[in-house]
Amino acid sequence: MKRVKLTVAYDGTHYHGWQIQPNGVTIEEVLNQHLSELLREPIKIIGASRTDAGVHARGNVAVFDTSARMPAEKISFALNTRLPADIRIQDSREVRPDFHPRFCETVKTYEYCILNRKFPDPTRRLYALFYYYPLDLDKMKQAADFLVGEHDFKSLCTQKPEVENTVRTIYSVDITKEDDLIRIRICGNGFLYNMIRIIVGTLLRIGSGYYEPEYMKELLELKDRQAAGETAPPQGLTLVEIRYPEEEEL
């Protein structure tokens, strides 16, 4: 028996998120099905990040246990011949038997794209949020600086009863613009439910002039979800990568 780690990229447009749901096809369901057929044994993967419906990924991580003789590094090639075109394995490798993608120390990077222009672009509608009003990037950057470090992000997440600790650490927030596309890239040790999308919704309000940048600092201290901006739509969000510092050292 060996444990195999997969790095998974997918276009989340036509899926009901990562986690298996009773009312729609999910990434986890598709991977389980095709891995079980390929390796000829029941496979149930464990995912690192349970992305929502419509959210994309270039580097989500999953593991599974198998007694198959196929070398771990070959599984990616074999599996990609079976998967639908909007899901592709970027890497497969054997890891230690006790490696868990959610319980190990991680560094996660997400990116949110905003199409800031006069009219929508239908070719980018599935991968960026269209936003008509002009945005002040300098104000958004000033506000984002208040997010860096260890904070209680209770104001910037959708509460889940099972989550008691809302303290997380953000290592960096980079906001760039190329032509009419704004990219907000956030790196941290973990993120709460809807946290990235609520941060983006709040930054949009600040960039539009509804709030001043200093409001982000006040918001963290308030610990009140109702005081933050709207939850931005899912299609602009991509999970870029998940790193495991301890595994990299090994």
C-alpha cells in the first residue's frame, strides 16, 4: 500500500465544487470514478481545498491510498487520458503514509481576477468578475496592507458552526493591473469559508470610494461579517498553488 499525492488543475465552470454533492457532479466524484477504473480498486481521495462551485484551480492537492503496482509518477499520465478536458493532473508522486493535505502546514495562494472596463468581454466571463465602475488601485493596495499578518478574520468570512478559530495569517496581498484586468493575489497559511471572495468584495467597495482604506483595519477589529463587503462571485477565483514547507524540506 502506498499514498499518492496529486496536483490537480481544473476549470470549475461546470462543476458543483470539489466536494461530493447529492445534486451535481463534482471534481472529487470525477477523480474517484476514474482512479477506481484505472487502478481497478475502490479509490477515495482526500482533497486539500474544497473549492466552491465555479471556482477554478491550477494547483489543488489530493491524496489517496492504493495497492496498485503502477508507479506513482506514471498515474498522472494514465489518468489524464481518461479525465474530461476540463480536469488535468499536473503531477503525481508517492508521499509518506501519514501525509494529510489538510492537516499539514501549508502555504496557499489564491488569485482573483476583475475585468474593469466599460463593457463586458464574453470571452472572459467565466474567469473574471466584470466590474463597470472605475477602481482606485492605490486605495485598494493601502487597504490590503492591513490584511497582512496574523489577524482574526471573523468579519471577512462566512461563519460555519464547526469552525471556532477564525485567526489566520496572510503573508502577502499583491494587486496588479494589466490593461483592463486587475489581479488580486493572496498568500496565507489557510483561509476561512468565502474569505477570499469577501476580501475582494470589500476591496471593491474601497476601490470604488465607498470606504476609505483605513476601514479595512476597523473591519478586522469589529469582527462583524455584516460590516464587510459582498461576497464576490466565484468565477473570478483560482486556487494557484498549495505548498507544504515540511515536505519540501524532506
